[in-house]
Amino acid sequence: MDIRPGGLSLIENLIKIRFELDVSDWHGHGSETLWAEPVRERGPDVFRIRSSPFFTRGINHLDIVKSLPTDRRELYVFSSVIERGGHSTYMLLFEPGDERVAFHWKMIEDIGCSFESMMIRVSMGPRTLYAVDVPGNADLAEVYRLLAQGESMGLWMFQEGHANAR
């Protein structure tokens, strides 16, 4: 569920959208589901993404998407992006408990970024994974510079989920 300021607090208003993934990719997942809210004025199968993806590339928080219904009322399958919401997404992978991460992350947070987190087991062992949301008013070049700096310092590995052109 979205816990950002101004985000929804009632899960009843949200549905899940499934995004198909390549199971042979680094994470080993065949799909990921994201929370979304109906955008009824745009059509019955149109939704606004309300969470940040951990694995799905090409999708951001607040993007408006078309999705296809399934046999479960609360689950849809992603079809296409209708409109970009202005946000960008990056994924960070790092060793749990590395105290240097919090210090470096603070600089990124101060620019306006937020994250959702989870633990994941990869070939290197257990890791913390951040799905980083970069709002449209943040300095994307500075965010990227700080992410790259953290990677060069050995704090984390990162990849771009989708960067919105500005």
C-alpha cells in the first residue's frame, strides 16, 4: 500500500496489477504485482499506479495504465502505459546492515526521493532491495549522480527502472 504523504490509506480503494517478468532475470521472479487505483473517468480498465516497482522496468509511481481484467475482481494484468505520471524509478540492492547506506541515502531523500523496501535472496546472499521513487520535481541528474556515487563507493548496485524525460 502507498504510504507516501497524500497517499491512499484504505486498501479497499486499490486493486493489484500483475506485470509479467523474465524469470531468467537477476531476481528470478516471473511476475510482480503493484497497487493501483481506478481512474474511472478514463475508462473501466484504467488505473493509476500507487506503488513503486521492485523488478518491473518501464513503470513508475503515478503512471496511468490500461490493464485487462482476470477472473479475480481485485487482480488485473498490465496492458500498456496510457500516460506518464512524471516520476522516475530506480532499484537499489545492498547488503543488510551496512550503516554507510543510511548516511548516503539521506542525501537522496533530501532531494525528495522515497522508497519501498524488501529483503531478497540472490546469488550473493540476502540483500535489501529499495524501489526508489523520484518525484517529477526532483533534480533527476543529481539523483543519478548520487546513486552512481554510492555504487562506485561499493554501497550498493543500482539499475534504472524508468527515468522520465524532462
